[in-house]
Amino acid sequence: MAVLPEPPGVEIREGKYGERLTTVEPGGVEFIPLSERHGRPLQLFWTWTSPNLEFATIYVGVLAIALFGLNFWPAVVAIVIGSALGSITQGVLSTDGPMHGVPQMVLSRLSFGYWGNVLPAGLNAVTAGIGWFAVNSVSGALALNSLTHMSKALCLVIVVACMIVLGFFGHNLVQAFERYAFPVLAIIFAVTAIIILSKAHPGAQTHGIEKGGVAGFLLTLGAAYGYAAGWNPYAADYARYLPRDVPKRQVALWAGLGVFVACAVLEIVGAAAVTIGGDAMSQPTSAFTGHLPTFWGKLTLLAIALGAIAANALNVYSGAMSFVAMGIKLPLTLRRALVALVFGIIGFIVALTGLHDAGHKYEDFLLIIAYWISPWVAVVLVEKWMLRTTSPADLEPVMFDRKHQNWAGPIAMAVGAVLSIWLFANQEKYTGLVAKHWTSVGDIAFEVGFVISAAVYLVLRPVLRSPRV
């Protein structure tokens, strides 16, 4: 078979990798050679389903009722809408992976410029490689602790070690793990969902710790969106090895469905579990599995630990690539792998502090993610629409051009995030001006941030974008 020529003007990832599982993925965030492309769009379904089949997903639904004070059916509506919004953008962004062969945070340079992209890439490196890594490490450790009764710290060491190994070896091993974890997780959680839903009391009047009404609905919508959209900055990372000519619709369909199905179903199950009873806030894992028969409860605890590993394999891998995408030159061949190792160690330390009072910390984290990802997505989607007729051959050299500037991106993102948080944020750490005076409004910061950032970017783009495309 003839080897296709690589596009001119781009940085090509060095080394030979192919489809090998036990070889450490070389390079960093460079263009994947066309001769090394492999896979099919269907694999994106389990790539994005497996990491969401975990307790962190279930807990979004728990928060809807136990913390935000919603009844079951309004919680279901908010969960479905929020998950759908984050999943649609996941599908749309994933389509650029096969076409351009680079990670999502390198594609982001088109919208933010080479150095302006340090803002979203840096935020994603922290939230993915450290923040999400810590959140999922905690849920996995708590599940393993409930199952084995080993100390929480030892359980944390075990799950983190597995996560770091996967992230260190890279793309192929991560994809293989997600594929083989998928049927195990899907079967266990499907049976668990049937048991929980059969015992639930959907019509019961619930009394959350706070909020309720419209405020609780919007908080739940924001949390569900934040959870699903939390994968958006990784979208192209796991599609970039696919052959360049795969159908875009299939890429979008399987990536979006993978996120939506797992998130919507498990979050609804989490909400249903609260209607049964139990201390869902202080003892979330044991309260959930306490509704299950003993044997199946133990299997579910094992699945929760496995799902946390599936999620954090992606978090530490993409967090490391976001760090490298900031433009920091690391001459080592294994630069991405070594950064993943460092992030895993830092995430472990952060996770140690989150083994207690996980519920409130998780609520704050979900909303904070939505606050910055929504403005970022707005800027990226506007730029994608503006460049819809531009040839990939014209775009790819720009992503690696250190002189490429587009300050409209970081300005629009910052303005959207700051204004929306200042006015509409509504959480424990901070309440915005509007949310403080009209408590029934709830938290609409991510919606407002999206609109503001899109509008500001459209205005500033013609003025502040260097004419390099």
C-alpha cells in the first residue's frame, strides 16, 4: 500500500507507534502520520461510554435531589437537557480529529492564537490532569474501600497506580482498556439500574439541603452540562488516529452517543436512588450500593472502581497533552508520557484531601468546569463555523505557527466567563449579583457565558486575528 504524503508545514509526530499496546506512545501533540492511522468511528462509542460508567456520573443525579432539592421528574428533564447539550458539542468537535490529526487543544490554537491558547490549554491541563483526576480517584478509592475495607489511602494508591500506567503508555492502551471495560461495566450497571429504578419512588416529595424549584432545576442542568461538556476539550484527542476519510457523521454520532447514553442513564439512576432513602451526601457510595442485594452491591463497587480507572486514563492522558499544547518545548521523545506521570502524582496528592466531604467539593467542581468550558466552546464553535469552507491544508500549518495571533479568542472567553460568574454564579463559594438578589434564578452562568463569548468573538475576530489563514 502506498504511503500517503504528509501535509506540508506541520509538525509530524516522531517515532513508530502503529497499533501496538505495550509501546509507550512517542511524541507529544504533533500531527499523526497518515501511515499510522487506524480504527473506525464505532470505537468512539465505548471510548466515551466506559469512562462515564462510574460513580461520579451517578453522583450528578444524587446532587439533583439530595442537594439541589428537585423532585425526581424535574431532575430527569434537567439531566437529559444538560447531558444532551454537552454531548452534541462533543460529537461536533470530535469530527476534527480525523481531518486534522491533532489533539483538541492544538485545534484550539485556530480560535485563540498560538500563545493565547495558553489560557484554555492551561485550564484544561489543571482541570483534567489534576481536578478530574482527583475527583475520579476519590470515587474509585471510596468504592474499593467499601468493597475490601482496606484503608482509604491504600485504596487510593491502588486505583491511581492503574490510572497512571494507562495514561503513561498512551493512546492505544487507553483505547484497548476502554473497549474491554465496556461490556463488563455496561452489564453490571444495566442490572444495577434496573434494580434501583424498580425500588424508586418517583412521585415522592423530596427535600434537598438547599435550592429547589427553578433554582434547583438550573443548578442540575448546569451540573449535568458541566459533566458532559467536561469531555469537550478532549474530543479530538481520541479521534485523531482515525483514517482521514472516515465519515464525519459517524464520528459525531458515536462520540456524542457515547457521552449522552452513559451520562443521562446513570445520572437518572442516581436521582432515583435518593428517592429510596439513605444518607446520599455523607456516605454516597455505601448509600447507593446499600439498595442492592449484597452480591450485586459488591459487583457494583468493583464496577465503580473500574469505571473510575477508565475515566482517569483519559483525564491524565488528555491533561498531559493540554500541558504540552501550551507551547512549552520539551525535547524528550516521551514528553507526553512523562508529563502524564507528573500529573498523576499531583492528582494523587490532591485526591488525598478530597477523601472527606466529597459531595460539596464535587458540586463546586462541576459548576466551575461549566463556567470556563462553555465560553471556550462558544469561541471554538464560532471559529469552526467561520472556517467551514477553508481547506485543511491551509489550516494545519497555522496551528503550529508560533506567530499566529488571535487575541479575540482569549478576550472573548475571559469576558464571557468573568461576566457570567460575576452576575449569575450560584454556589457555595460565590453567589453572583443577580443570583443573590433573585435567588429563584438559580445558576445560569454557563448559558450566559456561552452567549457573551460568542458575541464578543464575532465582534473582535475581524480586528484582532492575524491574517494567516
